[in-house]
Amino acid sequence: MIEVAAAIIEDASRRILIARRAEGKSQAGLWEFPGGKLEAGESPEMCLKRELLEEMGITIEPCERFGVNEHDYGSVKIRLIAYKATYVSGEIVLVDHDAYRWVSKDELGGFVFAPADIPFVEKLGSE
């Protein structure tokens, strides 16, 4: 099972950052909370700081564990660990995604998310 961390990043206006997987990537065209695979010996918080800087050019501060979801994609099983995080600085430059949006919790339902992220979308909607 692959361990993956996802950041539910809020800006100063309480909007949440979502990103769409680029063509050629697994789950291409689906939206997700950005993040990535944990490296050996790496905590989810360390992973998120590293991945968001590498993949989007932004600095974030993970602040609260939001939940864990295990999902079987058939060819791969993942354990997705979500953290709420705050946006600190940087201009977004996309590497693994082809689009991003800052959206309110109410707008999340208008996007098609990767299956592993859906429980977190639902949990945010009930907050």
C-alpha cells in the first residue's frame, strides 16, 4: 500500500485549493487536494511541505490532521492522509496538474474528484 499525503489548503478568505491531474498522469482530468507520496522516514507534514513546494512552488503550513482514507484503485492501493493547512507564500506554478482553483466549501460539489479524495470532500461539506 502506498502512503500519500493530501493538503486541504485554505487561504485568508477561507477558500480551498484544488488541482486537476494533468493528461498522462494517473487519474488524469480528476480534481484532488494536492500532495504526494511519502518518502522513507518522512512524516505527512514534511511530505506536504516538500511536495507543494516542488509541484506548485508554494509554501504551506500543515496544522491539523483531517482524516485517512484507504482506497483500492485496482492496480494500486493507497492510504491517503489528509491535513488541513494554511497557505503561507509563493505564486502557484503547475508541474503535475493542468489547472487549479481556489473554491469555497460550497463549490466543491461542482468538481469531479479522484475517488480517494471524495470522503474528504464530503466531510468538508458537513463542517
